[in-house]
Amino acid sequence: MSNDTKWLIGTGVVLAGLLSAQTSGLGTSLNARIDDLNASLSSRMDRLENRFDGLDERFRNVEIGLGKVEQRLLTIERVVLPGSDQSGE
């Protein structure tokens, strides 16, 4: 084997080693970044879920309040217009 061939093979091995080291470092930082994004998205989703739970409670309270108002209106209609239920109007 000639001296040039040994240098060529040695250079190839060194370059392959450097490429391997660079790739493994990139993979680690990429995985860390993905983990950070996942944590951020999870946090945002939790906050949205809490907001939706709050809106559900508010809508439930509005629905209950409107039911009470409807009941009161029906009571007032029966008192003020007692014959309207039987007349079919």
C-alpha cells in the first residue's frame, strides 16, 4: 500500500469520525428543542383547557339564569293574561 493510499484512507476515517460526532450532537440538540416545544405546547393546551372549563361554567350559569327568567315570565303571563292559555292565541 502506497503512502498516498494510507493518507487517503486516514483522511476518510477522520472525516467520517468528525461527521459522526457532528451528527450526534445535532441530534441531541434537536431532541432537546423538540422536548422544549412539546412542553410549551402542553402548557398552552392546559391553559386553553382551563379557559374552556371557565367558559363552560359561565354558560351553565347563564343557562340557569335564563331558565329562571323564562319561568318568571310564564308566571307573569298567567297572572296578567289568565285566559291566553286556553284561547289558543
